[in-house]
Amino acid sequence: MDYHVHSTYSVDSCMSMEEVCLRAIEAGLAEIAFTDHIDIDWPDTTIPPFDVKTLDKYFEDLEKMQDRFKGQLVIKKGIEIGLQPHILDECANIVESYPFDFVIASVHLVGGVDPYLGEYYKGKTKEECYEEYYQEILKLIKSFDRFNVLGHLDYIKRYAPFPIGKTDHLLCISLIDEILETLILKGKGLEVNTSGYRHASEAPMPHPDIIRRYRELGGKIITLGSDAHAPEHVAFRFETALQEIKRSGFDSLTSFSSMQPKFVAIP
């Protein structure tokens, strides 16, 4: 199952829905969840937003794909929703207004600035940058309930300009523990995002040590996603990630229908 893929409904993806499905079948997947971006009040006006007004068409096209690939591929209706403190009610309204199977909550902005941009890191140490990012995640997931899993927990490492250290994932570990405990308390899950294997750190997001920590704290809900925006990244490094997930103490992944979890044994 690949529970994090983007079609051209996401402005940063080059794949049509049909291309995603064909590549998923070629890769031997049984199930995918389309999780196109919706980021309300995105600060960069040069980037076309995924406007909520397009969601009706999004669902029409998802249903067409479900019909076309019936018997070949299970296709779930998902979304990756970007959280910011001032839009949480609007995000909840969107999730409640459409028949989603699966919702990833992600944090792409801190104080209106994307850690993708160098501006975020100016005048701060590596630890200060990580701490500010994790504090924002913690605040948002404490306040927001309409999601299933937290996306790419240590997303910040993807773009941080500092030299990569082998223990970067342990920065602010007490904050990470609080994030994991909050997810567990609220019955929410953790995404294992394999796009981290395309990064110089050569590790999924979050790092296997954090996946293991989530399990030790009592976490049960794990999804696996490639964060693919191009065909060659669908199911990217899944065999490696599955081994790491099993080593972390999990014997199943989680699928979702109507936002309800179902555990699926890892072969």
C-alpha cells in the first residue's frame, strides 16, 4: 500500500491520476491513497493553490479511477492537509464536508514560512530550528482532530542547510516524545515517508529510531507512503522501509476506509 501519492491536482506533481494508478500496478501495489495537497492561505501567491472549490472535481476523478481500475487496484480518497494555527476550523470543515477515506495532517509552514526556504533558518542554530518546528507540530495536533496520521514528522531535515549529523533525528527528543504521546492519546497514527531515502540522510521520515520509539510508547497505527510526485517514486524503497517497520516492532500496516483504520499484516 502506498498511502501518500500526488497527482497533478497538486501543483508540484507531474503525474496524472491515471499515470499514478498504472505505475502502482506495475510496482505490484494492492492499494493506494491519493493524498493531494490542500494548503489554505499559502503565503506564496506565485504558486496556484489547491482551491477547495476543485474538490468536487477531485472526487469525480477519483471515482473514475476507482471504476477504471476495479479489480486491479484499490484506490482510496485521501488528502494531505497543511495545518496552520489560524485555519484549523476551516480545515476541519473541509474534512467533514467530503467523504474522505484518509487524511494526512502535515506542517509545511511555521509562522507563515516554509522550512523549504532559507529565510526560516536565518539567525537560528540547528537545534533552535528543529525545536521551533516540533513545537508548531505539537501545538497543531493538540488543537486539531480531523486527521488519521501525522505526515513526515521530521520534514525539516529535508531542507535544513546545516551539515547532516547522524543524530539529527534525536534533536529535541523530549518534544518528539510529546508529539508521539499526543498522537497515541488521540488515536492517531504515524506516517513512514520514504522520500527521506532520496535525501542525503538516507533514512525515512521519521528515522527508524523514532518509529521504534512510537511503538515503545504504545503506538499502533502506521502507514507507508512514498510522497511520490513523479512515477519513478511510487513505492520508492518500500522493501527497505518495511524491514525497518518490522524491526521497530510492528507486524502490520494500517489502511483506511471512511477514516476508519484496518490493520493489514506485513508479509
